[in-house]
Amino acid sequence: MFWFRNAKSTLFLPAVISRRYSSDFGFKCVRLSNKHLLSVRGKDTFSLLQGIVTNDIRHLYVNLDTSVHLNCIFAFMLRFNGRVFADLMMYTFNNQNNFAQNEASVVREGTDDDLVLIECDSSLSKQILDFINTHKLRKKVTIDFSNGYSVFSIYPNIDAINANLKFELTKQIRDRKLLLTKDPRLNLLGYRLLIQNGSDVNFISDIVKKSVSEATVDDYREYRYKLGVGEGIIDHPVENCFPLECNADYLHGVSFHKGCYVGQELTARIYHTGVIRKRLMPFEIDGTLKAESIKPNETIVSADNKRRVGKIRSLFKNFGLALLNVEEVAKCDFSVMCGDVKLKVLKPFWWPKVAQRSKIPCGRADHETNDTCSSMSN
């Protein structure tokens, strides 16, 4: 058994004995101390948020316009010029039975108890709160920091990324003290857990039916980089990238059918009329070299003709993310250099074979993947 501690409480999670749940992998659980939660509560909560995030907020309540009902969605907030302000996780504790289904043409009538919690990078939380307040106008909502919950990620404890690894949450936990739900971006990112400080969560291992071990924020970061998934201000720098470059469409973080929102015009134009040439992709540094050999924003060139193909976005240990011209990287067989350092770039297995613009989902769903998947070993 082991303990998770924070400043206000101690959280207790028992490790399940492997005999009880025989499997070839367990889970790691990390408290995301680099995240803050904001609460938006009130009658106009959903209508306010619908106009300032990229995803369709209607997925968080039952209605006839969307076929997917979720307790957590991934989204971006953008500036008016369409550049990324912040990436978010948005949660609701409401039971779907509390919502009456509406006609497709009828705007949902909110209640004073409507509540959405927004998970964001802690360094941006004050700016995001001010941003929401700026767009509040006369809407009947209360916006504040939510200090009563801790955020955890529960992800597979595996040495190599395996696209064929499947697991399903047998039961979703949802009440006012605790929310355990799938990470809406990608199956291999596991689950997100919101828990009220001081709550007893000694049944979590029973729910996931795997052994659970403690991890650090750095462990989680390295795991994400192996998958090719960015998160937070380091991977998505403010006003220095676009949501589609951050794979928002592949990670179920943007809707092209919801209507207008801040920054929507450029995002829709790029998607419908242009080719998304640059995307965030994972790379691995040659094992004999140190990560300190390269820095963020340094230029990446093809190994054969030294043509510029992108730049370093972020890195940790020997793994990182780079913003790369996908076509040019493919031409050089994913062999690139940063200075004198050789990088191994991989096309994430979770990218769709062929982008189908009319069928990119906004909720959690599995994309069709390549026949041969990439893997990275520690």
C-alpha cells in the first residue's frame, strides 16, 4: 500500500495483489501538482463556455444535437487570431439523468446548479480566469478557483508504447466528491481522477482492476512524449502555435460543427481550405547523447540534404516533441538532425490513416490506425 500526500490531505490507494487481477501491466497514478482547477457555476455556464472553447460543450450534457455524452472533454482556448491560449480538460459531475433531453433547435435551459470544472496549467490559471470574466458580460455565472479537488492521471504502467493494448473502465465513478473518467484524448492516456481533498479512494484499484503504483509529474511527462501528446504551456506555448498543429483534431479537442467561438474563423479556414503541413510529433534522441545537447526552438533539418523541416518544441530526458513538416519528414524517412544530434522521429500510431474531414469526432473514440505501429522503449 502507498500514500499520496498533498498540503491539505492524504490520499490512500491500495496496490492490488497481482494474484487477484492477473495481467501483464498495471497502472501508474500521479497527482498533477502542475494543474489548477477553475469552477464555472450558474444558469449560463454552458452557453458561456460554448463560445470560448474549441470543443462542443454540449457533450457534457444529454441533448439531441450530439450523440456522445461525456463527463470530461478536451479543448483549447484561443486568442482572436486563432492562436492557442491554453489547453484544457473540462469536467462535469452532473448525472445525465439530471438533464432533460432537448429538441435539436431548442437551447438548453440552464439551472443555478450547473457546474463545470476546468483543469488548466497552473501558470495560466489566473489569466484564464480573467479571460472567462472578460467574456462573461451579463451571463449569470460565478467563476472562481476550485481548491477543493486534486487532479490525478491514472495511466498504463508499460515499458513500450503498444497500440494494441486495450483496457476498459468497468464502471465510471461520479458524485460530488469524486469523478473517475476516461481521458478523452487517447485510450493509452488512461483515466483522469478528480477527488475532493480528504476523500477516501481506497476502491480505485478495484475499479481499474489493475495494480497501481505511484508516479511523478516527470514520469507522466516522459510517457506523454513517447505517445506524442502535448500538454500545458511548455508543449503548447501561448500565442506561438495553432490548435491543429497541436493535433487538436486527432485528440478530439475541436468541433467543426458547433458554430462560432473565439478564434474559430482561422481554425475553420485552415481545416476546410488548407493543408495542415506542420504537426507536433514525438522524437527520441540517440541513446548515447544527452538531452542537454539540444534546446527548445532549435532548428531541425533532414539528415540527407540538411533541408529545414521544423523545430524542437520541448524535451525531457531523451524524448521530446517537435513541430515538424509532416510531408518533408516522411520524404527523409523520418531521419532528422538538430545540430550534430541525430533524432528518431515517429509518426504516432494513433494518427488516422487518412484524415476524414467530415468524420473527425469531438468525443472520445478510437481512430483507425496504421497496420504497423511505432513503439518506443525506455
